[in-house]
Amino acid sequence: MRSTVAALAVVWAIGLVPAGARAQDPAVALGLIRPNPVRPAKDFQVPDLEQKPLRLSGFKGKVVFLNFWATWCKPCEAEMPSMERLWQRYRDRGLVVLAVATDADPAAVARFVSKHALTFPVGVDRDMQAAGLYGVWALPSTFIVDRKGQRALFASGPREWDGEAAVRLFDTLLR
């Protein structure tokens, strides 16, 4: 019995360390990965919903929240409202939310954007060349590019992008 109690105490104590780290580091709290080594973000061009070219390099000097997604992806759909709120909160402070759909049908993407009243820039990567440059293997996948054009953080899977940890993260990135 004592060994069980001692083992539980150790498990509980070990659990406190990550919780403390999560409380202090919003990237850890969001489960984001920091690439090592940090590398420049690869430039790409995709058409937007009006068939105009949309280039990552067009957002030089801004923090770019680059999200790869698809209309059929339920986790992608679930995180879109928080991405829109993030965009509304920080767009005047230098944040760009750039959503790149991997769908083959641009009309389906346009319907999705309209249905969800999304106002951030949306591109369509029909042949997944941009997604390939970033090694996207799951949707949604998010890359946060810093003002220097470096891939600073990565997330695979949905997140609450306007929650407390995200606000702390973007407040820091946009200083």
C-alpha cells in the first residue's frame, strides 16, 4: 500500500512540473513545437478566392499564422471561428492569418468561407505544392512565421487560437 501511495505521489509531483511550464510558456500550453534549428519560411504562391496571386513573401515584416486545412476536415472547421477571432483581435498589430485550403475545388472553398463569414486571406493549394514545401502530413497544420520570416512554431491538429495561452503567445510575438 505504501509503495502505491509513494508511486502516486511521484506521479503527482512529476505532473506539477509540466503544468508549471505550461503556465509560464504559452507555446508549451498550446502544445506547439519549436523547430530546431529555426529555418526561413519557404515562399510560395497560391491563388486567392478571386484567382489573384497570394504569396507568403507579400507579408514580409508581419507575424504570419499559416494554416493548411480543407473544407471536408471537421477539426479544421472547428478551429476556424477561433482563427477568425484571433485575426480580428491582432490584425491591426501586425498579424496575418493566412489559411491555405488543400481542396481541389475552389468553389467549395469559397462556399465554406462564406458560410463561416471568414475575413482573413484564404488561398487554394489545389495540387498541394505549398503544403508539400512545409511537409504537411495532417490537417489542420499551422506554422507561425515570425517577423524575420523564420518558422518559429508549428502545430499539428486543431487549437483554440483565441484562448488565454494564444493571447499570451501573440501578445509576445507582436510586441
